[in-house]
Amino acid sequence: MTTAQSPLTAHGQDVAVFVQHWYDILSSHEPVEDLLPYVIDDGLEMAFPERTLRGHADFRDWYTAVGESFGPQSHIVERLRTDEHDGLVDVEVTVVWTAKNLSDGGVSALRIDQSWQLVRDPADGTLRIRTYRVGDLNPA
């Protein structure tokens, strides 16, 4: 994984940890309750090819559907760029997602570009996802 911050901030490392932890939770398919603290509810916009999520209820539905469709999976971060400004963190990430399709047993491996915007709580610095856009899906 390559990580670049522009400009370099003291918070850059916690963003990388946040991103990696998010993917680790997704990869191990932890309960949805473990993921909800990572995303805002009011004002959330997570744009996937199949649908756009606008809050915790949408996220729960999407996560259930993904869990029913895909078995063992992994997310490997290949590239991470961050830019922090005014309590917001813009993130560009490239991740390689590998998963087994439970309906036919096939395995997919895709390189996916994503752009996120995180909000940082001014009181304690906690990061949460506000926007999450999945870009191109390319064979890995």
C-alpha cells in the first residue's frame, strides 16, 4: 500500500488506520452494528453500482444483501491519498476486492477506485464516512 497525504498532517496516519480497519471489518463480515459507527446516518451518501445508500437503514439492507451474495472475501488497499481541510478528509483509495459468489461458487477479483469524504468530530477527532463513491471496477 502506498500512502500520501497532501498536505501531510498529524492525522494522516489515523485516516490510513480508519480505512484499513473499515476494510478489515468488511472482509471478516462482522455484524452490521460494528460498521454503523463508521458512517454518519443523516446525510450519508454511499454510491455503489447497484444502489445509493442514504442512511443507516439503507446501509443495513445493502450489507445484508452483500452477505447473502458473497462468501469469503478480502480487501487489499493498494493506494491511499488523503487531503484534510476544515474538519473534512477527502480520500482516494484503490482496493483489490476478492470474493466468492455464493450462487455459483465463482470467485471475483476486482481493482476498484473509490473516493470518500470523512468528517472529523471537532471534539474528539473521531472519523466517520459521509460520502463513499465506488468508481471503476476493473479485473485484478
